[in-house]
Amino acid sequence: MVAKNFKQIKQSIIAAAKRVGRNPGDVRLVAVTKEISTATVSEGIRSGAKIFGENKVQEARAKIENLGRDGIEWHFIGHLQKNKVKFVFDLFDLIHSVDSLPLAEEIHEKAELLGLCMPILLQVNISGEKSKFGINPKSLMEVISKITSLRGLKIKGLMTIPPYESNPEKSRPHYVRLRGLRDVCSRSAGPGVSLDELSMGMSNDYEVAIEEGATLVRVGTALFGPRPLKRKGR
């Protein structure tokens, strides 16, 4: 099932990119493996998936210890608590979800102690939902300006999570706005700041996200099927 789904998703990615004159090679699939078993993730690797996204540090560690890092990347895409920052450096190649200046500063401090520079994306709360994490769009340029002096991390782009909609077209305005915000910030940020990456789009709307400029699409359910229901008490 996973191999078939992977092939269909890759074809959809290519088609969506071509519809708007983009190079399909500029769009990368992040296979979201939250609550997915190691055996099923292995199917994803055998099918050709190269990037895997995890929401929780502890769950990711167990999978990475089993599956390794050879030829694949592991991205952190969930809400990162400051007390978990010290664990991310030996696990992840990119953090999608840096949602505040204090979190960025914590990553910088821990990275400096290790002599590392962690690539990050800034999560922006484009929709303005109170239930969503993310930087206020009005504050984004100020946050970027402050982060550029932090040598322990490197901003690579932006990420957002719009409200879930069964109609993917309802996600489009959020993706248009994130792309526009990225373009404005890129012009104002000055030398040394790269905002090339746009992490946006999930199983229900990744084709629309690609049409609006996504370079990373986070797809879980469409690839692996519905997540298994958690047992009571877990």
C-alpha cells in the first residue's frame, strides 16, 4: 500500500508543479511518521521516501536508532519545547517549527555549546488562530532581524499550518500570504539571510500548496493511511 501511495503522491507533486511552470525537482516530500510504526516507515524508505518528519523527540529517537540516517533525512515538524532542545542536534537535519524568538535563542545557546549551526524554518501563524503556535506575521521581520545575529542557527525559510479544510482551495489564501510574506522579508532581510524554503501543505491540500510555491510538503495520511488510534491511558 505504501509503495502505491508513494508513487501516486510523487505523480501528483510533479503534475502540480508543472501546472504552474515550476520544476518538480524543487518540491520535496516530507513523509510524516507521527505514530507510524518503524516497520511501516521502513516500507516508506523502500518505496523511495528520503525525508521523514517527526512531531516528538522521544518517538523520533526510537525510530532513528532502528532505521539510521544513511541516505535519508529526519525533520522535526512538531511543537518543540525548550526543555527538549538539547536532544535535537543528534537527531534532526532541519527544524520546521521554530515558533518564537525565545525558542530560537534556546536553540542557538545549545548549538553554540556544541559548536554547531542548526538549520531552521520559522513557523508563522498566518491564520491567526489562537490554538496554533507560530510567530505573528506582523512581528516576523523583527524576529528575523534578531535571529540573524545568532550564530547557532540558520534560517532557511518559513512554515505554516492553516486551518484544516476538506476543500483544499480554502487553504490557498493562507499559502499565498505566506509566500508573499516570504518575498517581502527576503527583500528586507539583507545579505546572509536565505528564505528559500516554504514548508506548507499536507495530505488534504499539498497540491494547492505546491501551486503557491511550497518547497516542502508534509504528507502523512495520504502516504501511510490513517494513524492508529492510541490506546486508552497513553
